[in-house]
Amino acid sequence: MPPEPSTPFFRSLSCEGAAYFLLRLALGLNLFLHGAVRLPALNAFADTLVRGFAQTPLPSPLVHAFALLLPFLEAVLGLLLTLGLLTRAALFGGGLLMVVLIFGTALRSQWETLGLQMGYVFLYSVLLVTVRFNALALDGGWNVRKR
């Protein structure tokens, strides 16, 4: 095993806490930016989604309303995960959001995209089941005790 870094901070941060932080931060930034970049062109995004679901049984007004809401949900959930605030709720909400997206993706028969979405559900699930390692988070304190 490599020697511990010499700073007190790293001596007190467990490997599990550091790993959890990195995965939560990466997933949070991914989700936050996924939503944030869509906000300036929200109507164009919604129109594109409505066209993409035209051949599905979903009513266009429902798709349009969801498309207007989706970037806000992604940005808020992503920001919460990035900050480590309301982490459990944000992870569960993000997982549920992925289930909704999987439903739509399946209706469009986009199986490769659905496979990627399943990977996200896996990440949300892993983070949720290992939330006890949440470190460097606003809601979990700094949780830097060595385990």
C-alpha cells in the first residue's frame, strides 16, 4: 500500500469517502450541466423532443411539458449531488428520473441509449447503497474520519 499523503486532511479522509466524493461529484456535474446547457434554448429543446416522440403513443402536450421541466430537474438534482446536499433524496430522484427517461427511450426503440441509461441507474443505485461513505458533502458533514 502506498504511503499516506502527509497532510492531515488526507490522513483523515478514508479511501471510501474519497471514492464516494469523486463519483458523486462526477455524476452531479454531469447531470447539472446536462440540464444547464439546455436552459438557454429551452423551447428549441422541447420542440425537438416533441418531434422525436411523434411516432409514440405519448400525447405531444405531455411530451412538451416534460421537455420544459426536464432541464430544470436535471440542473437542480445535479447541483444537489455536486454539493452533497440532500444527497439521498437527490440520488433517489435522479434514479426515478432515469426510469422515466428509460420509459420514453423504450417507446422510441432506442436500445443503445437505453443501455447507457441503465448505466446511470446503476451509478445512482451504487451511490445510494453506499451513502454511508458520503464525504465532503454539505449534508453529511465532512465525514473525513478514517474507517
